[in-house]
Amino acid sequence: MTKKKALITGITGQDGAYLSKLLLDKGYQVYGLLARRSSPTIWRLEYLKVLDKVTLLEGDLTDIASISRALLASEPDEVYNLGAQSFVATSWEQPLLTAGATGLGALHILEALRQVRPQARFYQASTSEMFGKIQEPMQSEKTPFYPRSPYGVSKLFAHWMTINYRESFNIFGCSGILFNHESPLRGIEFVTRKVTDAVARIKLGAQDKLALGNIDAKRDWGFSGDYVEAMWLMLQQDAPDDFVVATGRTTTVRDMCRIAFDHVGLDYEKYVVIDPRFYRPAEVEVLLGNPAKAKAKLGWEARTSLEDLMRMMVDADLARVKRELRP
Ligand code: NDP
Ligand code: GDP
């Protein structure tokens, strides 16, 4: 039997690494779009020991020619568009770059698919940030959107383009509206990883304080390793559809800190200081997803609790910081 082939944009990111591992374990041939950077970005693929098992093709979401070439070279059955400028705070500093990579980038792929690989199934990495100023206490696929950042607006454009290409050109396009998901591979600028890195440094005597912004914000946090399974499941269905992927539990940044510091026997209140530099021009105060449709139709459920997730991340950061501090 010939192997199924997948092309992943954003393969060097958190989800790209976990999805590569999942697809390789399922017997896929995995290709990834690798954006040119001045320093290497492959550490996550090394961490999960998949770097030598994937094929990297040079290309950038803002360059449709490179995407078409990657599609022609890989001839994928499935395309996962995980590439994005994904950090909300940066999207106010670089709104045009964000719109280009996160918004228009998705359209570049859809248009390239339409032209050179219309039979491939397409996954778009949509986000709970599209709900922004929430219009319902628990957000589902039917909740109206109200994005609050250039990132959220760009993702909403990509989300509707995915639906439009599905309805206009019969592209098998699915949009996964994923709530925040984390792991030891999360970028250090995101709040969970910033906290677990600080917990490790404080515990090992390499840092005194942790400066945060709005610690009353609430998020529905899950584990990236669980969430990439939902992406794959969406593309295995008989018909394309959109799904919320979440845990159904929301927690303040404050309580997430408490859980992380507790794990090493420290009291977060002694270390966390508030620095208004980390406040955002417009905040998403609370997100809470309703994963009922994903459970009913995909048979998917989050398996990792926030407590287990924070312990996993703190332990990984303790091991890493210990290595870094070794003389
Ligand atoms: P990361 O920020 O870890 O990864 C983003 C990836 O996109 C990196 O591989 C990056 O490459 C790549 N990329 C950025 N710009 C370009 C470009 N112009 N051309 C090609 N590639 C580019 O994100 P995550 O893995 O956490 O998230 C995956 C996707 O899911 C993203 O689209 C994100 O917005 C979305 N999402 C994430 C959620 C989360 O909680 N993690 C929640 C909901 C949605 P490089 O390494 O070279 O910078
Ligand atoms: P986001 O939900 O995609 O924006 O993920 P983040 O992890 O970046 O932020 C989650 C929440 O934590 C937001 O409401 C932030 O305002 C809040 N937060 C509070 N302090 C910080 C901080 O120092 N860094 C980050 N990244 N977020 C913070």
C-alpha cells in the first residue's frame, strides 16, 4: 500500500512538531514547509526525534510560488496549515506582517490547492481568539465572532476563506477552532511557558521575580499532543466541517501560576509582580470552549488536565535550565 502523504506548514512550531510525530507514527510520509531564517528553527523536531524522518521544502506563506512548488514536489493527500505569526501581542507591533502570514498566507495555500492539487484535504489552524470579546459564556461553532487583535482578525479572514473555498470550489477544507494548547515545546513568550520557565529558574536560584500582565485573564488550556489528534481526525471524516477543540474548563492566569509554583513547593504570590508593559491594547478576558461537537462527531476528548500539563512543562524546564546552568 502506498503511504499517505502530508504537507505541514509551520512544521517547526509547537503543533508542527507534535503533528509530524503523530503522522509518522501512523505511517505517513511527512513534508514540511521551511521558512528561511538566519538561525536554525528545527529544535522542536529534534526534541521529538523526528527531524531525520521528515522532508523539509523551502518556502514561505507569503510567497505563493513557493507554496505551489511545495505542493507539486510533495503531492500531498493532506495539507495542514499551521504556519502563522501566532503571538497575539506581536500582532499589534507587526499588524501587516501578521495579516500577510496569518491571513493572506492561508489564502495563498487555498488558491495554490485550487490550481495544482484540488483533491488534497486541507486543515486550517483557526483559533479561539476569533471569539475575542465573547458573545456567549461558552463558545461553540455557532457562537458569533468578535476578534480583538490583528492576529484574531487575520485568523478570521483565513477561517472564512477556508469555508468559502469549500463552498465555491469543493475543496475539502476543515477549520479547527482550537483553544489555547501548550506543551514543553510552547514558545517562551506565551504565558504558560513563561511561567514554567520562571518557576524552574526561581527554584534553581537563577531568577528572583516573574513579571506578568493581566493575571485575571482566563483561558481554556489543553495539551498540544492531544490537540493535533483532533486535526488529523477532522481530515478523516466523510465530509469537511469545522470543530471547536477545547477542554471545557477555564482557569485564570493567576491560578495557572499557583499550580505551576505549587509543583516545586513555592508560593507564587512571593514571586509574581505585575508589569503594565505586558497589558494588551485590547484584552480577551475569558475563553471557554464547548467541545461537544468534536466529542460527538470525532470521538475526540482532551486527555490531559491543566495540573498534569503544568507539571509536565515545569519538569521539562527544570531539566533544561539545570543543563544550561551546568558549569
Ligand atoms: P508556533 O508559533 O509555535 O509555530 C508557528 C509556525 O509558523 C512556525 O513553524 C513558524 O516558522 C511558521 N511561520 C511563521 N511565519 C511563517 C511564514 N511567513 N511562512 C512559513 N512559515 C511561517 O505556533 P503553534 O504551533 O503553537 O500553533 C500552530 C498554529 O495553530 C498557528 O497557526 C497558531 O496561530 C494556531 N493556533 C495555536 C493555538 C495554540 O494555543 N498554540 C491556538 C489556536 C490556534 P519559524 O519557526 O521559522 O518561525
Ligand atoms: P493568547 O491567549 O494566544 O494571547 O496566549 P498568551 O499565552 O500569550 O496569553 C494568555 C493570557 O495571559 C492573555 O490574556 C494575556 O494578557 C495574559 N498574560 C498575562 N501576563 C502575560 C505575560 O506576561 N505574557 C503573556 N504572553 N500573556 C500574559
